[in-house]
Amino acid sequence: MKELELERIIITQEEIHKRVAGLGAQITEDYKDKDLFVIGILKGASVFMSDLIREIKTPLEIDFMSLKSYGASTKTSGVVRMLRDLDQDISGRDVLVVEDIVDTGLTLSYLKESLLVRKPASLKICTFLDKPSRRKVELEPDYCGVVIDDVFVVGYGLDYNEKGRELPYIAELKQ
Ligand code: 5GP
């Protein structure tokens, strides 16, 4: 099996851990008396999500959604299809969507619209990475781990053609 060629590590395992703990503490504070329902977006957010929920010290429930965005492997087309929907009703619940990375913002703005129709009590977005310079629609994550430049990254759940999700750090892919 051919290995992925990496340019450099941009966020180490230790830095990831620190940032996730910080986000968890902030979310714990904000959702202390709320009915927290955390939605992870498969597959990329699965690693971040499992770390994050263990840093949130208030009761919560989880579910997953799977979205497919059409386009070449390193670009988003903006056309999004839902492959897996939630098992549960989110009406009246305090929903926190957990995503691996916000790039153009097209995926999450589509998702936000389709979740708001279901009348949650609140809806916020937590992303581990953000590339604000690539935004095509107005979308500001409520919680963000690290802001990065316009480079394609893999690791910590993020893939290139399904490879690299298991890496414990985030690295820039060699072009
Ligand atoms: P958006 O709709 O915000 O453009 O794209 C979000 C999705 O594009 C992410 O969930 C992710 O699947 C993919 N994506 C965007 N940038 C990167 C990147 O640097 N690395 C990887 N592996 N996926 C990315």
C-alpha cells in the first residue's frame, strides 16, 4: 500500500489534546443547564468528536450524520447529499454540530438549514479546524480549535482518498 506523502506536521498530538481540552471546558460552561445533543459528521469528525465528548463535563447525548459533497478529492463542489440521517428527533434540544474542518462553508450551511427546519432549541457549530480564507458563504463556527491557512491537511480523522484518518497529528499533504 502506497503511503501518503506529507509536507510537514502543522498541529502535533500534544497541541491537539490541549485545544480539545480547552474547547471541552468552554462547552461545559456554556451548556451547564442545557439539554445537549451532539451531532458528529461522519467520517472526518469521528476522531475529534470522541475526544471532545470526553472533555465535556455535563450530560449529553450523541448521534451521527453522514454527508457527501461531490467534487474532486481535495475540493468541495457545494452539492451536498445526506447519506445518513439522525436516529432521533432534535426538536427542543440544544444541538451542537461537530465537524472536522470548515472550508468553503457550503457543507455546514446546507446542514444548518436542514437542521433548523427540525426546530432545535439552539444550534451551534464546533469545528476543530477552520480555513476562513476559503469561505464562499457566510458561516462563522461558534467554537473553533485552530485556524489554518489554505493548505490541504490530513490526520486526526481527516483523509485524502480515505487514507490518513488514523494519524494522531494534523499534517499538510504534499501537493
Ligand atoms: P466545505 O463545505 O466547508 O468546503 O468543506 C467541508 C469538507 O471538505 C470537510 O468536512 C472535509 O471533508 C473537506 N475538506 C475541506 N478542507 C479539507 C482539508 O484540508 N483536508 C481534508 N482532508 N478535507 C478537507
